Amino acid sequence: MQIYLPIAELSVNALLILMLGGGVGFLSGLFGVGGGFLMTPLLIFIGVPPAVAVGTQANQLVGASVSGVLAHWRRNNVDVKLGGIMLIGGAVGTGLGVWLFGLLQKLGHIDLVISLSYVLFLGTVSSLMLTESVRAIVKGRGAPVRSKLHHHTWLHGLPLKMRFPRSRLYISALLPAFIGFVGGVLVAIMGIGGGFLLVPAMIYILGMPTALVAGTSLFQIIFTTGLAAFLQAVGNQTVDIVLALLLLVGGVIGAQFGTRAGAKLRGEQARALLALMVLAVAVKLAVDLVIRPEDIYSITLPVIR
Amino acid sequence: MTRRSRCLLALPVAILAGFCLWQASRPAWAQSLVADLSSHLIAITTGFTGTDVVLFGAVDGDGDVAVVVQGPEGEVTVRRKDRVAGIWMNVEDVAFARVPAYYNVAVTAPLEGVVPPTVLQRHEIGLDYVRLLPEKVKLTPEKLAEFRAALIRNKQRAGLYTTEVGEVSFLGQRLFRTRIFFPANVATGTYTASVFLIRDGDVVSAQTTPLLVSKIGFSANVFEFAQRNSVFYAILGIMLAVTAGWLAGIVFRKS
């Protein structure tokens, strides 16, 4: 069934979009990541202009995250206080990111910056996660032992210390705010929730309990993606409601199944799988950057004056 | 083509044939070329997947017919990638002013060698003769040709420029017709369909007919809403997303 997307200005198969949304939604529920890092490249691949893909993706991530958070909320797996602090940084980051996106687009380097940051962030994060989780799987088949609850590093010397009772943490508020800020920039520039970065950062930098990480990151992603969607729709008119709805219908259903499946997975197994998936995307993008493109020339969309 | 559109087509052709007979009886008034489109409006609706428009017409004697359909003009930047430290990145760009978003050409017989390039150039008949002017003037001819070819190649890949010259077929001595395809990614705006009658290597008669590509119905409303009330549109989009996510959460709670 073909359907015309009014803002993206192209005709797509509605069923294909629903299935894309469902598949990515499942992964999003499973790992507590938004799945944007898979969806945005896929949308661009089927011909949606990058700007519209990023804007629409931000909008659909709002819905996917709401759906995901509800499931975690019922299991009491959301640290609202910590999420709120992350959000403050997230809002600043999103604003900066939307501005940066416009600038880079004008300079013609947006695609390169997106690819490079994907390779950089995804590559390092996933490699670190993969080694750690594989080690955990190999080592502790029995009862998971949180051997080091308290690494004392310079991170703990930062000012503005705050207590987060839900996560049983006493850390500087600057840490979650900074993580939120980076997430916010990624939302705006890449049309991703930033979950793939937030989740490991919260585990390894903040030292949060794994069970709380997915719910809390989704909670904060609702607001950063909401803000990004708003700014993109108002500033650039790049949010396609029809496309967003199609992705949402598939996405929210997929996310529910994913969350359920995720409950059966052990923390380190989930992390290993997520790391593998993210690493695959990073490698694919790195290869694309290095090999000679099919046509070294590209054209922009016409600007009517 | 569907049965309905074939019927729709038969009617104007019949009228035109009658018109030609009538015209033939009054040679003093004769116009050497008349042409029209089967439709002057392409409506982009929610189910739009591209469409055919038939251009038909009549000539008063011998000669070749060329049909050029061009879309709304806009500024397009062509970028060239090169390897910098092992990574392919954009290193050079040329902006072209007034690039037609769509270009299609069809002829009754090949014009190369028959019609002088200056004539083809003047009327922009054929991809080699489309007016694509760079905004920067300081460009070597080789560089310009390179970027120009790249622009056309990219447009062809998007299905917006013809890859080969189409065919205008004669029905008998005087009537001619050709079919023009507009893909699903066609830009909205005003298009022109120009018909040229070519005799002895020169254009002896020409006619230009406008064609409008416009969003109609639901997709038009959404587009308009997004442009005019972008704040409400943004809020609506987020509300829809939240509702959908929340509903899914409720529906799946029990099961």
C-alpha cells in the first residue's frame, strides 16, 4: 500500500514503514535505547531527506519512549530525580544541537559529521561494553557479584554532590547533567534518542544499577526528543506527521514486546547483544566513509527563490 | 494506462481531429501547430505514486516535433567528494541558479546533426542544451562541464531528468502524441510543456502550455498546516506521539 508523505514529499510503502517501526521498536524496548541510530539511517536509505528523517525521528521517539517508560515505570525502574537532572543538561544540549544542525547543513558537512560521530561514539562505546559484558558472562555464571561498588576516581571529587536514593548514589549533579547534555546534542544532530550512549554512560560513569538504567534513560529521552521535535517542526518544518504516525504504530507495539523479552535477558547478555548491534552499525558507517562512493558528486534539494 | 484515462484521452483526440479537418478547409487561417495536454493539473493525493500525462496535437504539414517539459526552477548545489586523510568528504561545490526540478524531452526523430546546436540551445531541446548556469563565474570550462554532468546524472538517478530522449509518435500525417511520466517524487509548482515544430533545421512554430503540479486533499492540508501554524503542528505531533505511546502501554498492560 503506497502512501504519500506530505512533508518528505515522496511516496512510500506503508507496510514497509510499519515493519521498520516494529522491528526497531522491539530492539528499543529490549535494550532501553531509542533505536534512532538504526531508524534514521534506514529512513535516509529509503529516500527520506536527511533533515526530515532527523526531525520526524525525534517526534516518533517521543511516543516510543513514553510506551517504553510505562513498562519500566510499573516495575518501578525509573529514577525520576536523576532523570530530571539529566534533563536540564539535555535541554541545553538539544538547543545547541538544533542550531549546529542548521549550520552544518549550510556548510555541506552534515552527512560527514553524522557519520564520523556515529563511528566515534558507537565504536568506542560498543567496544567497551562488549569487552566488559563478555568478561562478565564468562566470569560470573553464578550469582552476579557487584564487586566494586565504589571506584574512587576524580569524578567523585566534583562539586554539587547530590543524593539519589532510588539509585543509591551520592554523586555530583554535574555528571548526570553532562551526560544529558551530550545526549541532547545527539538527539538534535542525529535524530537519535542517544540511548546507546546514555545507557553505558549511566552504568559506567554514574555507576547506576543496571535495572534502573533503561527506564531512566527513556524517561529523559521523552523530553529531549520532544524538545528537538518541537524545535525542528517550528524552525525547519521537517517533521512529517504521517511518517511519524506510521513509525509510531509499528514502534510502540514492537517496544512492548521488546520490553517483555528484555525482562528475560540478563543484564550482561543484553549489554553484549546491544554492543554487538551498535558495533555493526559503526563498522558499516566506517567502511562507507573509507571506500570510494559510487558517485563522488552529490546534489542538494532545490532551493526555490 | 487505465481504461478510464484511455477514454478521457480518446475524447480530446477526436475533438482535435475534427478541429483539424475544419481547419484544413480554411487554409488561410491555419496555425501550423496546435497542442494540448490530457490534464493541466497533476494532483498529489495521499495515494500518489506518479502519473502519466499525454500531450497531443496536430501540425499542418511536414516536419519534426519536439516536446520539452520543464519543472519549477530552484538553486541546486553540486558537491564533489575527495579523499582527505583516508575519508571521503565534500571538498568542492558549485551552485547552479535556476535549475529545473524536472526535465523531459521527446522527439519524432533524432535531431542531432539535423538541427544546428544553436537552435537546440536557444529552445533548450535535449539534456545537453538545458540552461544550467553556475552562480560562480570563475570556473574553467572543464570544471563546469564536470559539475554540470554530475548535476544531470544525479537528477537522472532520482528519475527527475530523462535518461533517454522520449518518442513523439505520429498518428497519420498530422496528429501526434507523446506520454510524459511524472514520478512520485516530482516537485510541486508550475511546469511548462513546450512543443516545437522543426522544418529544415529550424524551429518554425512553437507553443507552450502550462501544467500545475499541486498537493490536493489531506496531504495538502498537512503541508499547509505545517507551514502556517508550525507551533500548533509541532505540539499536535508531540501529542499524537505521546497518546500513541501511552495507549500502547495501556493496551499491553494486562496481556
